[in-house]
Amino acid sequence: MFARFKERGLSPLFVIVTLIIVAIVLPSVFIFIRLFHPVTESWLHIKEYVLADYIHNSLVLVAGVSVITGILGTFFAWSLSKYQWRFGLLLESLLFLPMAIPPYIAGYVYGGIFTPFGTLDRILNQVGKEPIRVDILSKGGAIFVFSLFLTPDVFLVTKVFFEKLPKNIEESSRLLGRNQSATFFRVILPMSRGALVGGIVLVMLEVLNDYGLVRYFGIPTFSTAIYQTWFGMSDVDGAVRLAASLMSIVIIILLMEQFFRGRGRLSQARAISDGGIKKRASKVYKVVFYVLTFVYLSLALILPITQLVWWSSIAKQTNVMRRFGSILFNTISVGVIVTILVVVCGILIGNLNRLNPSILSKIYARIVILGYSVPASIIAIGVLVTFISVDRSLSGLYGILDLKNLFLTSSKFILIFALTIRFMAIGFNSIESGFSKMGKKHYEASKLLGRDEWYTFRYVDFPILKPAIISAAIFAFVDVLKELPLTLILRPFNFDTLATRVFTYAGDEMIHEASVYSLIIIGVSIVALILLSFIRKGTRI
Amino acid sequence: MEETNEKIVSMIIVAVLLVSVAGCGVEEEKVVNIYTDRHYDTDQDLYDKFTEQTGIVVNVVKADSDELLERLKAEGENTEADLLVTSDVGRLFRAGEMDLIKAFNSDVVESNVPEHLRATDDLWTALTVRARVITYALDRVDPSTLSTYEALTEPEWEGKVLARSSSHIYNQSLLASFIALNGEEAAKEWAQGLVANMARTPEGNDRDQMKAVVAGEGDVAIVNTYYLGKLLNSSDEVEVEVGKQIGVFFPNQETNGTHINISGAALTKYGTNDEAAIELLEFLTGSEAQNDYASANYEYPVNEAVAPSDLLKSFGELKIQNIALSLLGEYNDKAVKIFNEVGWQ
């Protein structure tokens, strides 16, 4: 079958990637169509009274969080990939971990620390001091919490890039007389813009699409407008319309970024880096690094975990652990399957972009973000409608096979599909940043030596790409672990995951019970990180 | 390489499909499939009890009610769901508007649930009742100064009133009830007056409002009674202490009654297990299940043969708003718009 495509000049890779892209785009089409529906009355109301405020809030949050995560994430990534530290490997793993704490749970945690009768009050009370009021449930508080728990997103993506950055670039810059900081800011940073932007885009989308934290904090944002139109005014069309405009803006920005950065890319740079030799840091740098890391990990890991452990310890034990085995199995099996799919699709798309770059392949590479560009409940509607129409068109076949009417829609397949297209953006971002410095040289050499595609991938490309693949896998897996809206709405009967259990309790203000499952999510993430770091060992070239 | 990867992908897909097929091959047994936005462990306990007594298997999908409605709508006549359970009457009304539910016609349910807690056309029935009341700081507020929701907009309460954000359905249905009782203008005036008297911009949940009252950030808070029940029975001693410093006042007892909302259930229009679903409705409104609802979740039972929990009894007799509950659904979007207009975040 592929031979025929080849004759027409279409590579099988192109065909497969196109199919993947179609699958990603299809649910969004159902969303986009509504852009052209007539304007509803609730849209006019939203626009007149609240939209400007909500957009303003969204922008403030997005800007604040982007700047902080950008600086922190890049600083950690650069330091850990270029300098020697005591316990460097341990610190590296610990810096990923805040990712396992969903921002809305972190919101409850920090609320629980700073609100009246919270942990801070209790501690002050113990030592006989007056309570201090910190208004954590505010815009500033939200930026603080988001930043803490989204920094790993930037860290992960930029680190993959820095690790593969050829050392000679730095050396040349130093030889030409630039000092260390000038080298970083004038040479390294502009070169790593792609990876940095990739990481920050994830952070921005996460903040834009959050509804849990901002709702608890009482900060209405653009996603509040979407949900208010839908839930409050029962105007689904209006809500989807709002989401579609959000999606369009995101896509336009991303495409523009892609085209403008075109020439700044390091496409033919040396793929093999400096052999992992790390420099010694100066004394001042050491102090700054250790203090910052300590403060960050205290706030993003030690403090919330301590709070969660304490809350868990006073959870009412009845029924909390019911059906735990199946919950854990569901979560991990879905997580593993989706992770594999995300990674495989990411490699295919990235490879196409490298081997046959074209305008189309560049557009493909940006379109993967579609599934991540609007709140998940909206994507869920798109997926639902898509699957139901597929099911309806297959109903004849189902009749013959004696299957249920909505066979696909009522199976786990819809959930796996939805999660895959949702997190494709996240996985692909890491993989793309791995591909971006690879070039074609080694691939072509291998082909010239008569090796086939598979051999070339397995023994030439894969080892170079492995760190990027591993960070993509971490991203995808941890994100599936804590994913909520898609799982809630698309799951089959009696299907619970760790995250849905968190929601079940947190939604009803039962934070003690919710903590138990939040901790388990963190625990599973730790296990996954350890496993992946084992795979990673020995692959540094 | 692509082909190998493609093989892996297709193998995974096939494997997933096989697992799902295996799950479907169970023998014919009586089942009832529920879409619910009530997430309490109590509910699962009740379903388990029901299965024990009747042999009918209960399957559950839990999600937010509007998303469940959208799923029901998309699935249309192919849906597997038989019963829709929501924790807000507005959503049941909406389901009726969207033509997603059908009348249940059960004498048992009719005798279990008083008329004002059912839809006139038998489209839905309440399972539990919650009251939205005024709570106050016992040490600072003399309950004789409290009277109605409306009175909270008087100048004497300036900077003293706490309430959560308007994105929450409980506030929306409260305002919808005022639209139904007093008209849109009066409702808007009330919302405006309340915003003017707020101690702070709305933030946090109902529990947080009560904690803020005890901490002195405000004097009164509008909350649902069962959250006070949860504070008082918390496994966290400090929360219990907070709960003890809170008084409950049923507003509008001398006028048009305290606002209530319900959680309720309806048969889905295209459900195929009507018999089992009705049996479950009869069970859930029966005295055994109603007792469990009342004691575990501090909600008011709908079955008049069942007494509320001791805690609820200690709050006193409750005169409720005398309006058709479906109006709360009908005026929901108006309420949301008023909140936006007066800037109740």
C-alpha cells in the first residue's frame, strides 16, 4: 500500500503523520464550526459586563507565571546541565516532582496554610504569637502557586535542550572575550529560545485553561467566562464559541512564533555534545543555586507534602480506600498506554519535520497543540461528538458483530484517544526540542552505509533522542495521572482514577480525604521518575 | 521504522479494543446505569445496599452535571444511562428543557416525597434538601438583629457580610429564588446591596466563609447548613472548635421562607432499564435510604416519615420558600447575569 504513495512522492511517514494530525484536528473541527454560529445573547452579555475584566485577569496571571517559571525553570535547567553539584542527580529528580501536584490541589494546600485557622495560624498560636494575615486567595497568591507547580514544565523542556548544546559554542564565545554571563545571555539564551518558548507555552496554556484554582481563589478568568456561559447560562454554543476564539488566538500566536524563529534554528549543529563534562561553579553561584533550590523545593514540595500528609492522617478512614486496586490499575494502565501513544506519535511528527521539512510539516508541528489550547471540557465535547458520529456510521457493523450501539464511545478507547490528543502537545514539545539540534547528518550517513530506516532509528537517532523521549514520557505520564476533566466526562461506567477520587472529595470540601489520593498521585509519580531515571542512565553520550 | 511503529500502535489499539470487548461480554443481568454529580461515599454505600437487596447491579459515572447533560444529549437515543442524579434542581429543569428525561410515574415515590419536592409532571423527584442560611459569630452577633436575607443589605451590615463567589450554583439558585419571589428588579437590588456590604471580595468555599466569620473578617456568612454539619463533625479539632463558635439563623421565617435547593433524580428519556431505575428511585426515597442521607451528610430528608439528624433538629423548625423549585432552573441564567451586572465576582 505504501509503495503506491511512494510513487506519488508521498512518504509513508508523511501519510502516517497526516493521519495522526487528522485525528487530532477532527474533534477541534466540531469546536471550530461553532465559531460561525450566530452570536448568542449570553455572549453579548459576557462581552458587555465581564469579558474585559476576565481577560485582564487571565493576562495578569499568564504574564506573571510565565516570567517566574521562565526564569526559575531556565536557571535550574542551565545550572544542572552545565555545572557540578553535590547530589545533582537527586536534585534534578526532586525538581521534576512539583509537577505531580495539580495546581488546584496546591491551591487548597496553600489556602489551608494561610486562611484563618490554617496551619500558619495554628503554629503562631502554639508559640503564643498573634495571627498574621496573608491574602493568599488573590491574584498574587494565584501567580505564586501556579509558578511553584508549573516551573518543572519549563525546567524539563529547557534541560533537554541545554544538555545537548555543543560545548564549542560556549568555548568560542569565551574565546572571543565574552564572560560567563554575557555568554549565557547573548549566545546561549537566544539559541535556546525555541525550547524556552516551548516550555513557557505549556505553562501559559495550563494557566489559561485552569478552572479549579481560579474558582477557589475567586479570580474570574477567561475560562470562567467559558464555564459561566455553559453552566450558568446553559449556552453550550456560546461557551464553545468562546473556546474556539481562544483556540484561534493560541494557534495564530504559535504559528507566528514558528515562522519568525525559522532562521534562528540550529538545525545542522553537531548532535553529539560535550560528553557531559560539567564545570565547577563559582562560590557566589553555588550559594545562589543552593539557596534558591532549597527555598523552591521547600515551597513546592516539602511544605505541600507535609500539609497533605497531616491532612491525610486525620482523614476519616471509612471507605476512602474502597476499590483501591482497580483505581490504581485504571490510572496506571491508562497512563502507560497514553504515554506510549504520545511518545510514538511525537517521534513520528518530529521525524517528519526533520527529514522532510515543509510548510505543511511545520503547521503539523504547531497543530498538535490544538488539544491543549482550550479547557479540557470543551475538547471532551468535541471528542464525544466525533466518536458518536463514528459509532453511528459503524452501527451496521456493530449489528453484525453483536456489539453495543455506542461501542467506541462507551469504551475506554475514547478516553485514551482524548488523553492522547490532549497531551500530545506536552510530549511533542520535549521531543521536538530533542530533535531540534539533531540535524540529518547521522541519519544520512547511516542510510549511505546501507542501513534501513528502523536500524537507523534504533541505533543512530534513538540514542541521541533518548533524553528527550524520557522527559516527554515523564510529562505525559504525570499529566495523565492528575488529569481530570476529560476522564470525568468521557469515562465508562464505574471507572475511577486517582485524580477522579481527588476530585470527588475536594469538590465536596473534604480536603482531608482528597489529600490521601493526592499523596498517592505524588507517590506514583516518584516511582515513575525513578524507573525512568534508570532507563536514562548510561545513555549520556 | 514507521511500519514497525505503526504495528506497535495498531497492536495497542487492538489490545485496548479486546479488553473493552471482554468487559462487555457479561451475561444478562438486571442493571441500572446512573449519571450523577453527587460524589459522596454515602451514595455509593446506598447503591451497594440496593444491589444487596434486589440483585440489581448499579453502574455509575460521576461528573459535573452540565457535562453529563451534554453527554446525554450527544448520546441521544443510544445512551446507556437510565437515571440522572444532580445536586441542583436547576440542572433537572434544564434536562427537562433539553428533552433528556421522562416521567417516572411511581405511586411509591409519590407517597415518599411531598408534592412540592417533585416536578408537577413527575419528570423528577428530590432525594435530599439543603437549606442556604445565614450563619453568624456567636460572640459578636445578637441573632435578634438578624431577620431576612434582604436585611443583610442594610447599612448596619456594611463590611460584615461574607459569601463565596457567584460562580457557585448555590448562590445562583439563591438569587434565582429571589427573582421568582420578588421580581428581577428587587433581586438585582439585593445583589447590589450585598456586594456593597461584603467584608471582602468573594473567595474560598463555604467552610472558608465560616472560618472567616470566626476569625473576625466578617460577622455573618451565607452558607449551606450541611457544611456546618461537616465542620462540627470534622476529624480536625480546630474545625470543630470553629463550628462551635458559629450560630445558625434561618432567614425569612416571618416572611417568605428560607431558600432551599434539592438534589434529585430523573429517568433519562432513552434509558432502557426503566423498571430497575424506578425501583432504585423508590429505594432512595424510602425511609432506610433517607435515614442514611440525613445522618451521613447532614442534609434534610425528603421523606416526611424520616426525622432530620439531631444536628439539623437543633437548628430548629424550618419554613421554606413557597415557590415551584423548577423556577430556580428557569431563572438561573438571569441570576448569573445579575451577578455579572452588579460585580459579584
